[in-house]
Amino acid sequence: MKQVLLVGCGAYMDSGYGCPGEWRCLKAATVGEGKFTEPVQVMSFVKCSCPGRSLAANVGMAMKLSEMKPEAIYLSSCLANAKPGCPYSTAEEMSQLIQGKTGVPVILGTHEYH
């Protein structure tokens, strides 16, 4: 089974802006819906904290501590499609930074639940 790492927007999850936490991402990953073409195993869930300076390092630490390298990293839908957007970085910039540091492909979004 494909192993993935998820990155969620801490501000959205903590503030309740339509995302009560990671349950939507985990459901989509488990059943293979949304951006997941098949059910996958989530090896780690990293919460991005404003202003995001430690995001790439935290993703790297999650990989190191789990002793696993994911086949893909997914930026949660609340992070990739945030309205209003992140005032510090775009999802595309975060994606490029994470992929550049880890060498793992980054996918924008996880689910399309409302």
C-alpha cells in the first residue's frame, strides 16, 4: 500500500474555518477519494504553524523519526485552497520548498468534501 505524509493548515484546524481537524483528509486517504486514486497508508500528519518557517524541517523530522519515506506528500485541501489564503506563503511555494528539501512529489489538496 502506498505510504503518504499529510500536511494540514494549523490555523484552519485550530480556528474551525470549516475544518474541524484532519478527519476529512484521513477519510479521503483511507477510502481513496478526492486527490487519492486509491486507499493509502498515512505515515504522518504534520501541522503547519504560522508563519510556516519550520514546515520543511518538520516534514523532514517526521520522515526521519518514522524511519519511512513517503511516496507522496499531500498538502491538505484547507491549506491548498485556503480562503483567505495564507499571508506568508502560497501552496505552490510550500510545495516547491518541501519537494526541494525531501525529493518527494507534493500534491496540492486531499479531498473535495464540503
